[in-house]
Amino acid sequence: MNQVAQQIEIEKSLEYEISLVPFDKVPLVWEKVEKYLKKSAGRSGGRTTIQDIYYELINNKTHLWIIFDTGNLAITGAQITLFNIYPTGKKMLNLEHTAGTNMQDWVEKGIDVITQFAKDTDCEGLEGIGRHGQWNWVKNKKGWKRPATFYEYIFEENK
């Protein structure tokens, strides 16, 4: 039994899930997402603070989505959304803050899940204002356009 051991390469496959956190459960995950959202708030040009984000979440004015690794349940990102209802009655789901690590691995799935949530809650589409770099996440998706740094996607059934 003098066989040479064979090296077996195991490629670790990360899989991410996205989940909506009920407003009364936000304090349970806040410590894990605050670091991501603090960066996003810092880029707001003084429009919002991390305390503002937390207040709006726990008072059910905005929604917290967490992105986590299904292997070890580590939270790797966060998304904040809110409903914008305009004077005309148009209802859009606003993508307020997107932050985290390894975004290239989960942002596509996140957009799909959030799009379904928007449709299920009678929104006409998605919208957001973000850094120019965020355009890279949606530029190849049908229906997205970039008027300046404002992004929107109107669902086909609402055109």
C-alpha cells in the first residue's frame, strides 16, 4: 500500500441568499449590517446618517434586506428599500442603499428578488439614485436607463 496520495481539489462554491428582515427584527442583525450601511450613508453628502437609516428601519418606514452566505450564514451585504408614492399615485420601490462585500456574486440575485417584491406590493417599477459605479450592476438588464445617476426600471406591464 505505497500509493501516492492524490490531491483532490475542492472548489468552494459560495451561494448567497437575500432575505427581507421584519422591522421588529432589525435590532437582531443591526451590528452585522451597520458597517456596510455606514459607508453608504457617508457617501450621501450629508443627506442621511447611519442613525437616520436605523430610525427609519425600526419605525417601518424603510425595508432592510440582508444578503448572507448560505454556507456559514455570514451577512455579506445589505440593501435598504422604501416605497415612493408620488402625487399622481405612481408607486415605485426605491433602492435607497446597497452595500457589502463580494457584490458581484449576489447583486444579480438580489435585484431579481427585490423586483419580485416590488411587483408583489403593486409597485410600477424600481428606482434609485446611486454612484456611477452602480450603473454596472444594471446596465445590461433590459429596461434600465440612466438619466444622470438616477436609475429606473418600469415593469413591462406598466408601460
